[in-house]
Amino acid sequence: MVPAPEHPKAYGGEGESGRPSLSVAEGQAAFEALRGRRIELDQPGTDGWTGSEVSPFGVEMGMEYPHPDLDVLLPAMRAGMSAWREAGPETRAMVCLEILARIGARSHEFAQAVMHTSGQAYMMAFQAGGPHAQDRGLEAVAYAFAEQTRTPGAADWSKPQGKRDPLRLRKTFTAVPRGIALLIGCNTFPTWNGYPGLFASLATGNPVLVKPHPQAVLPLALTVQVAREVLKEAGFSPDLVALAAERPDEGIAKVLAVRPEIRIIDYTGSTAFGDWLETHARQAQVFTEKAGVNTVVIDSTDDYQGMLANLAFSLSLYSGQMCTTPQNLLIPRDGITTDAGPKTYDEVVADLAAAVDGLLGDDARASALLGAIVGPRVQERLEAAPGLGAVALASRTVTHPDFPGATVRTPLMVKADGARKFWEGADADAPYLSECFGPVSFAVAVDSTQDAVALLRRTTRDKGAMTVGAYTSSPEAERLIEEACLEECAQLSLNLTGGVYVNQTAAFSDFHGSGGNPSANATLCDGAFVAGRFRMIEVRRPAE
């Protein structure tokens, strides 16, 4: 299997692999056929049906999903573990690859599902929710296979005994799964954030119980459906992958997280619940991606217009509803040097605001970039943001050309004073010191680049950061910023002025999160992300 193509026209009919795939129109038709229907999974322990998804684009959903009786479902999932363990890393990897390939053939259907649950615009829902998510799943399978096969399956050992016969042992080594893995899905990127944990656990021999966000069930329910189908065809229990859809306000994640059967948890979402999981789910290996304060240090640049265009796109993409979107733009109050001459703090802020306005001036183009506001909490934060300081860039309402019921808003930027006296104290409560998830950013005036780096360190250490960006033409400033990110364990992007953005990462090439600051305790994807999901168990016998 090769990484999935990200161009929509690569799908439809039979591709290079000869595997049929759905075109854009066929994917939409498949999604339409699901609306108002029950998503049948044929899993044990179903005690009713539930569903409450509301499309951010105003489309009627109406899907229902099986609600689980956990006391029936969890034992059924455990029952299939032994055969799945004995299958070995190679067979497990091949089954996982077949699951990914079948999902890939339906990428346009999955794009519709992601779009109408997350609010992503179609192209982003297709790429991030389809091929890029599949690449992240494939990456996890590759890491899992490498870690499980690092130790040989068997080895002969001998110890000389002088005149006596040597001692000889035959040793075998088996990768043994920890137990049932719980995947707690997120609303904004259900597949992109969900597939690494799902496939890392499955490839290392663990059953996976998928608990989607109540407003983003469909993409993961379809994933479970495909996985169960492939597992059954391959001769394994389909109950190795199951869905746990919850009733409104049921709070099933907390119940599941502390059950003794749950030995692995993957979670993406709020810091509060992530901290709760890390504290209370003591029986499980917990992998979290939470919130952070993403920062861009603007020291100087030799491509001023490229910097503005790159930042404008980064602030606008998916209405800032990404865990990697920049929030704090730290700008020296005395200004910066650029290839277009010196620019004051006010000029940089005004020029960036103008770049955002220019990018989003056409409603059709803006809608394709912004998508829709995913939920009321994001809307509430956006509405409250003008009270946080002087508004440098006001948010406006955009009318979506295809979905008039969608809530589409442009980004808002607030000016803030980043003088040390406002943030150095333990009781400092400046709004930019905490995450403000959504299309809200802060242009923070600082006394110097050194103070910007000190503030970067403070917010990364206290709140975490999924991404850090910086613009500088000074080798000294670059070293200062890089050293801060190395010491605080934050992923850094320097001087991005083209078509690569700080809030985008690529499978097999970038690490998403570092696992070294409060925003996440894991990295997507590295060896540590998969190695804790199994243990290598040794059996020794006298050699014949």
C-alpha cells in the first residue's frame, strides 16, 4: 500500500491499483443514502439506538447508531484477542492495510461524513479526513510493525561449562497486547486524530472500542463498519473493533475510562478532560492530545509579503479550529526590519489584518477556506473576544453559497500588551496566556525579541504548544528561538512564506505534538506512541 493520493480526481472507477473507488458524485450519493438511517454494525450487546448529530452546514443528518451494553460488548471484544495475538505482527499489519485501503476507496464518502460533522470545507474534509488521515493510520501501522519485530521471534542461547556440556536454551518472544483500547474521538478531526491510535492499537494486537464525539459519530462509525467487515473476512472476530455511541449527556467516556478491561486510552480534546484521564485512568496507558497556546515570534523577515500571506492563511484555515492554529503573534513594540523597510508594530498588525481581509474578500473563496463554525462554544468565544482588547481585525459573517444555514465567520484579531509586568506574576490573567480555541488571535506587543522568547517559554511551559512559528533574518535570534523550543519541547517552523503552513503536518515526515509539554503527552507518530501498547513476553525451554 502506498500513501493515498490527495487529489480528488484520482478517485472514481479503477485507480492504478485496480481497486474501484468512489468519485466525488458517488461519494455524495453514498452519504445522502445514509441520512436518516440506522448504521448497522451487527455488534453484540446493542440495547438501543442513539444519534444527535447536527451538521454545521445545516444539513439534516438523522443517523442512528447502536448503543452498547458494555457488560456484554467488552467480554465479546476480549474473546477475540487470543487468535488476533497469535496471528502475529505481519498478519495484523496486512489486515490493517486492507482496512485502510477499503476506507481509501470511499474517501469521497468519508469526506462528506467529516464535512457534515466537523464543519470543515469540502476540500479540507476530503484531504485531512481522507487521504491524510489514512496516511496517519498507515504510519502508525508501520511504526507498530517495526517495534514488534525489533526483537526476533526466537533465539538459541548457550553458555559454556568448561568440560561439561554447555547450557542451552531455546527462547521465544511474543508481542503481547495490553488489552482493550479505548479511542475517544474529537469533533473537529475525527479521522485524522483518531486513526493513529486506532491502528496503532489494532496492529499491536489490541481490540479497539471507538467512542466518538456525539457530534462526529458518522466518520468513525463508517470506519468501524469497514474494520469489522475486513476482520470477519480475514477469519478473525469482528468484535475486535466496536463502536460505543452515547446517548445525549450520558458521559460514557468517563465510565469506560476507569473500567478494568480498558488498558489503553487515546484522547484528543479539552485539557480539563485530558488531565482527568491522566489522573484517574490509572489502569490504562493514556495517550492525550489536549490544548495549548500556539505562538509565532515575529523578529524580522526578508520576505514581508510572503510572511503576511502565510500568516493570513494560517489564521483563516478552518476558522482557526485546529489544535495547531497560531494564537499569539509576538511582535516587538519598536517594530521589525523587513525587505520592505522597517515596520512598526502597528504597521505589521494593520498589514496582517489587510492580508486576511484580502484573502477572504470573496465569500465563495472565504467559505472554501473557513468552513463552518463547529459549535456554540466556539461562537461564544468569538463573540466575547472584542471585550478582550482593542480589535485590530473585526470578524464578519460570510454567506455560504451552497449552505445558507452554515455559520461562517472570518478571524478576529485583538491587540494586547505583552509587557513583562502583565504576565510575569503568578497571578497574571492576560487572556493571551490561555488557549482561545477558534478564529481568535492576539497581536501581542513585546519589549524585545528576548522578551518574546521569554513569553514563548512561559506559555509553552505552563499551557503547552502544539506548534511554534518564527520569522527572523537574524542568526542570533534564530538560535535563541530554536534553543527555547528544544528546551521546552515544542515543534518549530521557521520562516514559512510559501505554500507550507505552521498548522499543517505531513505523515511520514512531521511529528504532530512533541509529548514534552502540557499540550500533549504523546507524538503522532513515533516509536513511543506504539511501544507501550504491547509487551514482549519470553518463554524459555531447554534446547534439544
